[in-house]
Amino acid sequence: MREVVVAANWKMHTTPADAGDLARTIAARTREPGVTRVICPPYVCLEAVGVALADADPDVAVGAQNVHHELAGAYTGEVSAPMLVGLATWVIVGHSERRRDAGETDELIGRKLGRALDAGLRPILCVGEQLEEREAGRAADVVDGHLRGALEGRDPAATHAGGLVVAYEPVWAIGTGRNATGADAAAMADAIRTSLDALGWADVAGAIPVLYGGSVTSTNVDTFFAEPSIDGALVGGASLKPDEMAGIVARAGMTARARGLAG
Ligand code: PEP
């Protein structure tokens, strides 16, 4: 049975002074057996969040929101995978805000993913189409390109063993309050697994968790968890609100119990 994951992307919110308290509150409100919880704060808050969670609930993992594609060098302001070791155990790669703002390409994202895996960090690979691409009926093709660009040539078994998670995040749904329907998200999760099959990943495609991300809230989360092909959520705005996270993870807990993951 595939793992159930709820990952919080805090984006450029919180400071080292307040991030630990927020993480502690969320951890206390989201204890659900069988659900993998991950909090991804800004780089500068990783330590504060890690310290708080080690004390409050070591079952909540810490993730970074990005990683550089080189190990070290003259890259001012950047953070490499080895630098994250000890501060994080997960990392988001390919978020659409980085594709948009930092011009990240699939090839670059693939290199980041490789650095993450080499450092023992579990990657959450974000893929998703723009609104015009969806309206042109190209959503599955675009996502196929994202997967191919980042994963082609990589060993499927080793990547799966390294803990790869794919997040389907339609760009038009991120931070807009306009979420996909559960049925559309499920169709894209199926398309992602079809793409993985076509890449030669058939042995592991069915085992890789696929999350949905894009304006997930405690109110709409049920529509996603009602779909068996969706294994969790990558949550942005709502992940800064403990009440919202409590509701989202509680719903994830129902799926974890139904899958026999709750112990
Ligand atoms: C995200 O940042 O990955 C995200 C899905 O954001 P939001 O939930 O705010 O749409």
C-alpha cells in the first residue's frame, strides 16, 4: 500500500523567531498514525523547525523548498544538498514558482533531484500544467515532459528506494483558491503513472506516491483523498494555519487507516 503524505510548503513565510512555535503547534494538532508529515520552511528556519520538532514530535520530518544542482562552488546565495544534511530529510524540487521565477528547466530539476538523492534527501518532484495548456488539452503531455526531463536516465529502483514522491500541482491552482476537481487530479495521477511506465519505470510506477497540490484546504481535501490514485497533499497557504493542517491531516488519517497503514 502506498504511503500517505501531507507536506507543508511554507514558501517565503515565517522567521527563525516564530517558525519553531508554528511547527510545534502543527505537530501537536496533526498526530495521525500512518500519515507521513513533512514541514518545508524557508532555509533560514530549517534549524529552528528541526529543533522544535525533535522535541515536540520527531515523527514530523523537515524538508527544504529547493536545493542547488551543484555540490559547491561560486553560486552566491545558493544552498547545496550536502549543506542540507542534518537540517532536512526531504526537499521539494521543480516547484512551479521556481520554474517561473528562477527559470528552472526540467534538465536542471533532474540534476537537483540527483543531488538530493545522493545526499539521502527524499525528493518531492513537482509537475503541472499552465491553464492554457490544460485548456488546449495538453495537461498530460506537459506533465509527461516534466517527468521525462527530470527522470529519464535515472535508475527507477534506486530512485524509488531513495523515496521519490511526485506532486501534481496544476499551476493555475497554486495560491489561487481555485483547486482542481478530485476527478481531474486523479486522472492526472493516472497519467503520471502511465508516463512513468512509458519511461521504463513500470516496476515502481505503482508504488511511487502521487500527491495533489493547489489550493488544498481542510474543506476541499476530501475530494482528493476520496480518489484511490492520490496519496496525499502538498499544501501551501493553508499549511501556515494549524486548524487547516489539523483538518487536512485528519482526512489523510482516514485514508491511512483504510490502507492499513495506521498500525
Ligand atoms: C504549493 O505551494 O505547492 C501550493 C500548492 O500552494 P497553495 O496550497 O497555496 O496553492
